[in-house]
Amino acid sequence: TRKLTDSAYPKRKQAADEVAERVRKAAGNPVEVQRILTCLQVQFLDTSASACCKKGGLIGLASMALGLQDSVDDFLPQLVKPVLELLKDEEPRVRYYACEALYNISKAVNDKVLIHLKEIFEGLCKLHADVDHEVRRGANVLDRLMKDIATLHPEKLRSESFVPLIAERAKFKNPYVRQLVLAWIKLLMDMKEVDIVQYLPLYLEGLFSMLGDQSRDIRHNANECLEHLLKALTVGGAATEARMQIVANTAGIVVKHCDVGTDPNARLTALMWLNEYINLHTRAPREASEPHQKKWIGMLQELVKGTLKGFDDEHEAIARMAEENNSRMLALAKNLGSNLPVDQLLNQLQASLDEAKNSSVVRGVCFQWMCALIVSSADPQIRKKILDNFGDLIFQTLLENDDEVMKNALVVLESIMEGRRDSQQDTCDDVDLFDVVADRLLVVFRRDTLEEKGLDMIRHLCQHLNARRLYVTVARAVQKETSELDFAQHLVQTFSWILFTAPQTKALREELLQPIPASASVAPGASTERQDTPLFLELLEAWFHNPVSALALCLWAQQYELANAVTARLAAFEPSLDLLKQLDQLVHLLESPVFSRLRLQLLEPRRNPALLKCLLGLAMILPQANAFSTLGQRVQVVQSGLLLEANYPGQAMESNGAGAGMPLSETDMEGLLERFDKVTQALWDV
């Protein structure tokens, strides 16, 4: 054995052959084999031994493995462990010789060495990160041999202990170690006997982190592994319990890499994984088991979190994938109904909004989720929860310049005001959220937004809500207004204009044409909060805050006597520029197609003398400008009506007034005009 440390290779080779031959002869005598092994360990492999001795001892151990042949099982641990220890030696040549010895031992014992694969792989990771090039080259040769043995004998692999080690080493940033890990993962993926997918939660984090590596080869190989694993997990067949468990365990890892701070390639890949997770649930049968549904519900918060992170990304592909994921999740959320984790999702929306405070895109998507929760959730308190937690943000959004996000905010408010559309009871502690939201909308309108955005917002609300209730609610709020009468006047003017011009308020215009029942009370102080109160009476007193709007309301409702009385009172007002401008707009409104019914009634002046007198009064108030000329030309047509009535007096008297409003009694007229005088006096005092 002394020749094992000789500097001449032929002598070392001769000594190795002698050791192998001696061990071969002693193979049937375990005591003798153990004596030889102990001799090598003591003389050559002691920690205090020189590098030369250690190299000789490593040669001797490899020779013993060759000599033992079939009897190697009993001594394999004693052969491998000393070599593994010397892989960590401080001398590069010793490490290289240890690598060579392990190669020879492994080649001699073949598949029997796989019992030590975990320890060998751990050593390979150290060797691949070695500073010495020769050591790394030797490690590559050993690595190829181990892969060949594992490929030929996959049944001998102990994947339950080996894969966790791979997962741990996958977190290393050394490029050589990463290449080693990727190569072994690829190898295991090709083995049918090894289900590498079941261990996915262990090493997925490492694979995603490799997508941001500086090495193109590492990025490419990591991406290939991820594509293969995603396909193995999601493609083909419906979602099984095992698959859904893996998906549930990896959702958080995938979401983590959707963060803006990670590599763009990793973010896009993570969103693609989320997309496939959603597809997996889509393919699940409708009668999926309860555990399956629970796993999906448990993941929903994570999926929403990951998707929201991608919306505001500067890379178009990432933002587009996030949008696709979100649309599909919203559709799936509707199917969950009462199973929706409302509180968890609301918490996630709050966290996402806090994280992306300046992102209008993320805010708009969060508003979409709020609407989905209101429509789909069985929680009777969902509307109140959203209004309490997000109300300030929603109303603040109405003041911003992004029209798309503003519309999303309006849709949330409409959902809160409207509530559920099914028959399920929707209670909010006896709080009428419609009135609450309407009052807060009026606060928004006070902030100089009525002219800029108010028209569009009101039209939008009328289109998606009960327009009658909205108008009545606003009218009652105006009647209670005592401090900001200018705002009340402007508000009435805006709502009045929409009432007569917007297609969204057509049903209200038709209702205003209905005759007022004789039982309807308009006495001062009478309540108009009954459900059967005519819309005209609900609005009229509030409309007194803007006399011109009140006049337009009376003309449309065909209350011509009242309209004439209001016109007479307009003459007593100071002819301010604002008043004249409103009168000019009224004249143009009367000339619009919507008021064609009124213009046709001018052909019956004897039947509608108050209408004619009202228009003549307007002509007298207006200065001789365009509006005066327009109104004057229209009044001249009345002469034709008088000629018709003179030639056909019977038909004129017989013409039915089905479209005409039931005229108010003299007492009702007096009461309404008293309130008109009171309201307008307060306006002029201000």
C-alpha cells in the first residue's frame, strides 16, 4: 500500500491492482476485508494525513470496490462515506481524486450506489460550485455517470428523500449549481416511474427564481421545465383531488412571482400559470366534490392577488394576460354564489388598493370585483360592507379625470343602491343605502363637478337604476336644503335638463303626462312620501328652487294654469343674466322634438288659453333677441289655430284631451303658488 502514494503513475496503478486482487481473494472473509479497509482509513484517510496520503487512500478505496464485486453491499457505506468527506477537503487535488474515486466506486457497484444518491448529489453541488476548474470537470464526469445509473434503474431512486434536496439546492444562485439542478429535474421528468409533479410545491419557487438569471441557458432550461410541469399538471382530463391539492399548494408561490419587483419573464410565466389554474377549475365537473370546491375557494384570494399585480405592468403582454385572467375569474366567481369568500376577497381588494394607490387601472378592476360580489354573494351585509370600507375611495374616484374608472365607480354605487336582483332578502340593518348613496352623490356634485361630469353621471344612474326613485330622492333632498340655495337651484336645473332631453328619462316624461288624481293632496305641509304620489307633485316643490325649471315642468305636465301663474311671477324677478339665459334655453327646449305635443296644442288656443297666455308672457319677458323671435314666430301660428276653430267649432270642442293633465283646483293652485313665492323669495334674499 505504500506505493499508493508514489509520484509515478505506473507504481500507483500497480499498487491499486494489488489491493484489488488482495480484496478479491479475501472477499469470502469479511474480517480480512475489514482489516484492509481499516488499514487504508488509518494510514491514508486520517484528517491529519497529508494530501498525498489522502489521494493514495482514495485510490485504495476505489480498488477495494473493484475487488469486492458482489460482496460490496456490506462495505459500501464504509467505502463511500470517507470519499464524500474528502470532497470537502481544502486541497483541490484531493477533491479531484475524491471525485475520481467516487466515480470508480459508482461504476463498480452500479445501481447499488443509488442508496447514497442524496449524499452524492449534495457533494456534486459543492463540486459544481468549486473554484477549481479541474474539480468542476471531474464533477461533471461523475454527474453524467450518476444520471446514467439512475436512468437505467429508476426503480431504485428514493424520490421522497432526493427531490426535497433538489428543491433546496434550486434556491442557490450559483449558475453551475442551477444548471445541475435543472438537468436532474429534466431527468426526473422523463422517468415514468417517478412522479416529479407531486413534489412541485417543493421546487417551484426555485424554478421561477431562475427565470431572472443572467445566463440565457439557465433561463431557457428553467422555462422548459416550467412548461413541461405545467402541462403535466393541467393538460388532459378534469381536475382531480390530487391535482387540485398541488394547485392549492403552489398558488401562493405563483402569485409571489406576479409581483412587479420580479423579472418580467417570471411575471408573465406566473400569470400564464394562474391562467391554467383557472382553466383547470373550469374543466372540473359541475358536480365537483366539496373538497375540490373548498380548495378552489381557498385559492381564489391568491389568484385575485396575483392577477391584480399584473394590470398596471408596463409590458403589454403581462397586462393583457392579467386582463384575461381577471375576466375568467369574474365569470367563475358568479358561479360560486353563496360559496364566495366575501371577507377574504374584500381584504384582498383593500390590500391591492393600498399597494397600488396611484393606479387607476387596479382601482377600476377592484371596482369590478365589488360589483361581482354584490351581485353574486349571499351575504346580506355585502353592500353595507363595501360602502363602509370603500365608500370614500369610490366617491373620491368620481372627482378624477379618468372616465373609465369613474364609470366603474358609478357601477359600484349603482349596485349598492340597487342591491341584489334575485328574490333573496337584502337587509342592511334597516339603513336605506339608496338614500345614503344619493346624499353622498349630492356632496360630490357640490364640488364643482355638476357641470363637468354631473350630466354624464346622472344619465348613467338613470339608465341603470330606478330613475323615478332617484329623482324623488333628489327632490326631497333639495326641499331639505336650507344653507346652499345656489347649489339647490343649480342642481334642479341640471336634473330638469336631463329629465326633458335624455333618453334614459323617457319613462319619467311619460309618467308626468298622466292625469293627477283628484285625491292627490297638494296642500301646504302635506307629505309626498307615499308610493302613490304623482311624480309631478313629488318634484314640483323642489323644482321651485329653479323657477324656470318649475315652469318647464308645468308646461310638460300640461298644467298650463299653474305655468301661466309662474310666468307672471317671473316678471317680478330682477332680469339677471342667468335668468335670461335659462329662459333662452327654455325657449329652445320648447322648440325641440320632445315638446312637439305642446306645440300641437297651440292649434287649439280656445281649449288651452292658459298655454297661449303663458307663451305670450314669456315673449313679453324676453328681450328682443333670438329667443324672442323664435317664440314670436311660434305664437303667430296660433292665428291658424283660431281660424281652424272658427271654421270647425264643433270639432274643436269635441277634441278629446286624453293627453292633457287634469287641471289643479283653485285651492291647490293657491297653495302651490304660496310655496313658490316662499322658495323664490329665499333665493333672491341669498
